[in-house]
Amino acid sequence: MPADPRISVTPAPPECGPPAERPEHAREDRADLVSLSLREKRGRHLAVALTPAIAAIAERPEPEMAEPVACAVTDFQDLYPTRPVVSNKGGMQFNDSLCLYLVARFLRPAFVLESGSFRGHSAWLLRQALPQAEIVSCDVDLGQLRHRAEGVRFCERDWTDVELPDFASERALAWFDDHIDHCRRLAEAHARGFRHILLDDNFPAENLYATGGPPIPTLAMALDPELQDGETLVWRRRGKTYRYRFERKDTLDVARRIDKLVMLPDLTAITRYNPPSGMTYVRLKPFA
Ligand SMILES: C[S@@+](CC[C@H](N)C(=O)[O-])C[C@H]1O[C@@H](n2cnc3c(N)ncnc32)[C@H](O)[C@@H]1O
């Protein structure tokens, strides 16, 4: 094919040294926009897609939120390239990171409980969105941690075994990205006095292949009237076949607890970045 004179390519800088010593971003930092005008344009599309959900979560009228959301998206696009955990394979990438950043920024909790610290990326993001908040981050394996965000208390235990500071329900957020059963996590959070919950990987039964080790039953499954009690769900991911027997009783009557539910939009159609996002905000009823 003849070279197109309108296109010029600057080769990637050579990777120096043995693979083990190369900086972690050698591979994954290579796909992004450099052109500022294009980044702004992508930001406008992202803000339009996200404003309805963020307005619903913040309980503000949508027209009033368009500009603040657009500004926050711009801040995020500037912030994201500075992240300390550049390679977060197995954890959140651009799409989910943006959703978490916006929810935190507009909900403005004074206390955040995170379950699923992994390398420390989402804890860092929470710290950027909420410089003043108290943040506790739990993971059963903190050996994976690459970055300890300033002032975050990391605990190597399931969150149910962690003592939490006193918090006001209205100003606290429980954020679950630990791939544990959503229904169980919602019931636990409710019992401990949380009302604002953010769940990752809330995929319906027909999309369970979208993530490894999905948090089943997901909230979407619990609210799906088409799923039959006792039905065996079968899916394949990376060549492995998984089976799960859906039992209505395992959904712990989760629907009864919910006051409000907002699905964050899947941003893959705008950014063309994988993986797809499945983030859902839930406001629980006051615990009786
Ligand atoms: C998808 S990763 C979390 C990604 C992270 N939020 C980020 O910054 O991208 C899931 C994490 O949940 C952790 N995990 C598994 N079981 C857990 C449990 N019972 N409590 C807390 N974390 C758990 C895993 O060790 C893993 O680090």
C-alpha cells in the first residue's frame, strides 16, 4: 500500500533495559488522545452521557448540572494521566474511573468505605475527588497494593470484620468493587447504617461473561423478574465454562431495601476503551 503523505508517525520510544525493570506504563499508557481539541470533544460527549445519572444521584435538576459535570470531566481527563498506578489490569480503567470520580465529587460523602483495594488505584481516585474525606479501604490481599493514597486507612480483612469510625448515614458512601455477591453486600451495608452505595460490575444475567468472577447474584439479577428460581445459568469466559444456580432466596429480598437506583452509563461507545462499565448507585431506605 502506498504511504499516505497526510499521515506521519513518530515511532514509540524504545523500551530500555530488561522487561522486569521497564516502567509499568510501557504498554498501557500508549492509547490516548494527545490532541487537546479532540480530548475536549470526547469530554463533551462524556459529560452529555453522564449528566442525567449524576444529576439523579446528586438530586439536582439536570440543566443545572450540565456545566459542573462538564468541568469535572475536564478535571478528570487532566488527572487520569497522572495516576500513580498506571497499569491497573484486573482493576478499573478509564470508564469506571471516571464514573467513580464523578459520583464521589457530586455526592460529597465525608466518609467512604471501599471494599476491593487491589493496587490502590480507586482509593487514590477517591482521595483526589474528596481531599477532606475519611476513607477506609479493605482487601483480603493487600500484597497487591502498589500505591497507598495519603490518609487512607487500608485494612487486610473483609469489611465486615473491620471497625468503622462513627459516621452519619447521609454523608457516607459504601463502594464495593470486590466481586462479592451484591445482595450480600447490600444487606451488610444496610445493617451497618449505610444508605449510599456504589456497586461495580452490576451486569445482568445475560452479560455475566463481561467480567471475571462476577459478584453473583448481582443486583441486576436480583431485580430481574424473568430469572426463574432454581434456573442454572451457564456462560463462558476465556474458554472456561461457568455454571450458577440462581435461587431467589439468595437475593435476600434486596428490592425491598431500595429507595432509589441509578445506573451509570456504559461509556465504551464513546471512549472505545474496554472493559465495559457496570456501575450502579443505590440509595437504601433508612434502616428500620
Ligand atoms: C477488581 S479488584 C478491585 C479493583 C480496584 N477497586 C481498583 O482500584 O481498580 C477486586 C479486589 O477485590 C478483592 N477481594 C476479594 N474478596 C474480597 C473481600 N472479601 N473483601 C475485600 N476485598 C476482596 C481482591 O483481592 C481484589 O483485589
